[in-house]
Amino acid sequence: MTMTATTVAGTTAGVTADTLYVYGITPAGVRTPRAAGVDGAPVRVLTESGLAAAVSAAPARLRPRRRDLTAHQAVLDELAAQGPLLPMRFGVLSPEPEALLAQLRTDAAHLAGQLDGVRGCVELNVKGSVVPGCFAQLVQQDEKLRDLARRTRLRPDYEANVRLGEALARAVRREARRAAREVLTDLAPLAVRTVLGTTDDEQVLSASFLLRSADEEPFRRAVAARARDRGDRLALSLTGPLPCYSFVEPRPAPAGR
């Protein structure tokens, strides 16, 4: 589902008295969250076509302040405790109630399908970063590194040491990326769905897993086991359970596009 996303610094352009801050979409019948919303505004629920949208009045100035980020999350936590939820990220607005209700009507089938897809599920995120490996082991395993290390010992100078250091760093990253692929291969079958995130030379694994709630603890144990097995190459971290942010899909394009 797409809505008008704001910038999160300074005055929010185009905000009027009718503009709504949107927290998430649930099936109709959800209880109104008791937690105060962003900027302390009371949260209310708009219902249309079997769906409910949790909203509050949009603040004139929207910034990612800790208290507002915390309020956003508190509302989502209350909604998620009641059943399936399509959470919006911080800073999503709708220009007016009728525009939001019209969008719920238009996208009702798509949104209901997404809600069914995350029913009884949680999101867990796994990240893996490079660990400086055992250089002696890497040198022993790699013929090119062994040759470079031997030549550096025979003719130690600044440039030779730099070349050896760069080669070792590349080997460490290569081993970490290999471990990341192994971890992903092991964990993906345990999840309903998997979405990959952005990686770089240091963070070589970023993946979000959609899990049945009953599978959360077995998944945690599996991550802990992989962290022990590959801890010499890859430092794993696990975050969650989270609202299923990574599994909210955009609204379908109109026919003909």
C-alpha cells in the first residue's frame, strides 16, 4: 500500500487540519489503541471494506524524535497484539480521511490478501558482519596467500606489508561472505518468506524472515547454533520480533501499466 510519505525534518509540506498520520492497516474490528500517538495525538480507527486504519492527526512538524518513534512503535505493538497488521513506517500521511477510506476501498482485496499472508506471523531480522579471521589458517589454506606471506618475510618492506594486509582483508571478507551464504541457506527454509536487505564490505548479511509465531523459538535456536559454528568468520545479530515491515507490498499497479 502506498500513501503520501513526508520528509521527517522541518515543517511538513501540505499538512492541513484534515491530514492524517497513518500507523497501520488491520482487519476491521480492532480495538482502538490506548497509547498516545505521534506528537501526543489520540489514535482513532477508520473502518472501510472490512479493513481498519489506525490514524491520528498529523503534526505540523514531523521529525524522527525518540518520543515520536517510541509512540509510533507503541501503537503498532497494541495493534499487532490483536492480530495481523500491515505496519506503516514512521512518517506516512494521508491528505484527508476520505482519501484514506477511498484507498482502503480500492485496495481492499490486495490488503486483505496481505493480512492473510502475515496472520500469525512475526518478522525477525538477522545481520552478519565480518570478523577478523584467523590469519594463520587463511594463509595455510590459500596458496596465493602463502606465497605472498613467504615473499613478505623474505623481503619485508612497507609496500609488501600493505599488499599482504590487503590480501588478508579480502580473504577475511570472502570467508565472511561464504559463511553468510551458508547461514542464509540454512535459515531460509525455516521461514515462510525471506527478504534480503542491503549489504556492504563489513555487513555481509542482512535478511528479514517472516515466521509463524510457533516457529520463533526454534528459529532463534537455529541462529544461535550458526553463530557458534561460524563465529570465527561471521558475527551474527538477531532483532525482533518486529511488525512485518519487510513484507508489506506496494499496491498493485493499475491495469495497462
